[in-house]
Amino acid sequence: MTEAATNTTTPRYPIGDLARQTGTKVQTIRYYESIGLLPQPARTAGNQRVYGQDQLDRLGFIKHARDFGFPLDAIRELLDMTDRPAASCVEADEIVRRHLGEVRRRIGRLQALEGELGRMLESCSHGTVADCRAINVLSDHEKCCATSHEPVETIPYRAPD
Amino acid sequence: MTEAATNTTTPRYPIGDLARQTGTKVQTIRYYESIGLLPQPARTAGNQRVYGQDQLDRLGFIKHARDFGFPLDAIRELLDMTDRPAASCVEADEIVRRHLGEVRRRIGRLQALEGELGRMLESCSHGTVADCRAINVLSDHEKCCATSHEPVETIPYRAPD
DNA sequence: CTTGAACCTACAGTCGCTGTAGCTCCCATA
DNA sequence: TATGGGAGCTACAGCGACTGTAGGTTCAAG
Ligand SMILES: [Zn+2]
Ligand SMILES: [Zn+2]
Ligand SMILES: [Zn+2]
Ligand SMILES: [Zn+2]
């Protein structure tokens, strides 16, 4: 009974199954473990990782949240909240709101950029490099329609402190 | 005469002046030198870098192009073109077009994300974590409006090969 | 028993910087 | 001319979120 129950209630996946089922790469799973985002799983006699359903769910959450663009530290906070299901979700919503704000800020910056780049291309007569509108605008901010340039973020969602 | 001419025609800036005039950080200038984006400048007897007008212009170009979000390897190509001013600007325009395409792709992905995140927040009744719409959507792609998730780019502008 | 896929650890590389430690240099003022 | 302090120097680690590689071990099918 104990054995049968154990077998049916706790499936044991090797890391490759976890990867396939969640769409994550094997290395990424090990990376998440190394930074403490996933707990250390059980191991076989031969030292290979074996996961249960809860780990699969947890990784699924992480993957889905990453698909939404949440940075890992936000995901860590969200996971902590799922461990306290009776608590208020205000904090969770706040994390989502912050992320949404960041996404909107990024959209704004990129749209400004889109305008600038489009104008560059439109107004170039496509002759020599010396006459190239794009090259000339880049050489000289005076020729530039933007009065200033907001930095385009290269690192994902970290708001500037 | 030689001295006077030299003094007036070739100003010699220390690295800090270059940084101030272009809005770049000193370390960034040294980094650009280390990756070969800026040539090695002259040095004083005490081994300190001294720059001339051409270096200042080159760094200005790099800074401005970075403000437009161009990745460094694209900037490298654009700088190579400014050394051949009589050549056709087709290649330069192509680089700009590629970048514009990338910017538009990013905007698209972020707008999809914006919609998803907005819906999450709107449809949450702000009760417990267990009932939180955001947490539940993240826990289960079935509850998710998106049929699939395009990855949100974390690394700038490099098109997937 | 053999093969080969899957797994293991450890570490380097990506991109574009930024920050730090521990020096040396330069210039203005006293 | 001495001195103080700001500016410069090299070298290296760290960021975020992985990805790739080398060189080995384990496991399950045939
Ligand atoms: Zn052109
Ligand atoms: Zn400009
Ligand atoms: Zn909520
Ligand atoms: Zn989904």
C-alpha cells in the first residue's frame, strides 16, 4: 500500500523530463537551483537529480513568469507569496504593477527610437556615405530631431535606483 | 611656427575631458579602447592618455549611436563606413533598417506583454493570494489569454541567428 | 556486455558596461 | 619647493540570465 501510494502520488522525473515538460533548458534548471530559485532535489544512487510534481509546478511557474518578462528576483518574491496563500495579494499585484510600468516605459522609449530611426531612413537620399542622412545624424546631435536621448535599457526590468 | 600651429590645431584632452564632453564615463572609454572600438591614444610621459579632436569626434559618434540603441558591433561597422565617405551608403542604411526592425519587434512583444499584464491586474479582485488573478495566471497557462509567449528579449538588439 | 543517450561538475563566455582596490601622476597653492 | 588632493593608471570582479563546452559518469535498451 505504501509503495503503491508512493508510486502513484509521487512521480519521479529526471531533469530532462522536467526540461521538456516546462520548455526550459536543462542547464537553466541547474542554474535556477544554483541561485536558490529551485530547491535541491533528491538524487539517485548515481547522483542524478529526481524531481516530483511540486518541483515541476514550481518550475512551470518560473517559466511562465519569465515568459511574461518578470525578472528572477520578482519571481522569487511571487513564489514566496504562493507559500502563504491566505495572505493578501496586494504585494503580488504591486509587483505586477511595477513590471507593467517598466514595460510601458520601455515601450515609450522604443517608440521614440522607432520615430527617429524611421526619419533617418526616410530622409536619406541613398547616395554616398558622406551624404548619408543616417551617418550624418549619428555624427552630429544638432542634425538630430531628438532634443535629448533617454537611455535605451539594455538590462531587462531593473528600474534605475 | 610649428609649435604654435601644433598648439592651435591639435587640442590635447585628458580622458576626463573626453568623458565630460561626450557624456561617457571614463571607464567606458577605456572599455571601448580595450575592445578596439577606439584606437589607443597617445600617452604623456607619465603614461596618461591624451586625445585629439578626431578621437573626440569618434567617441561622440559612438555615444550618439548608443543613444539610438545600436549595438557595438553595428557601431563598429558604421564607423568603418565613415572612413570610406565616397562609398555608397546602402550598407549603412541596411544596418539602420535592421535595427529599426528589431526595435519594432521589441515594441510588438512588449505591447502584447502590456495587454496581458493589464488584464491580470484588471481582473484581480484583490483578495487573498490563493484567489489572486495574477498568481493564478502565472501558475497555469490555461488561465492565460495568450496562446503562446514570444520570448521577451533580455539582450539588446541581437537578432536571433 | 556494449552502446549511446542522458546525466554530472566546473568553468568560460555572452553584452555593455560599472565598481573597486591599490597604486601613480599632475598641477595649484602655500 | 613641498604638499595635498583630484585625476589618472591597471587589473579584476560583478551585474542578469543564461548558454556552451570539456571531460567525465550513469543508465537503460538491445
Ligand atoms: Zn543613407
Ligand atoms: Zn541626438
Ligand atoms: Zn491579486
Ligand atoms: Zn501563458
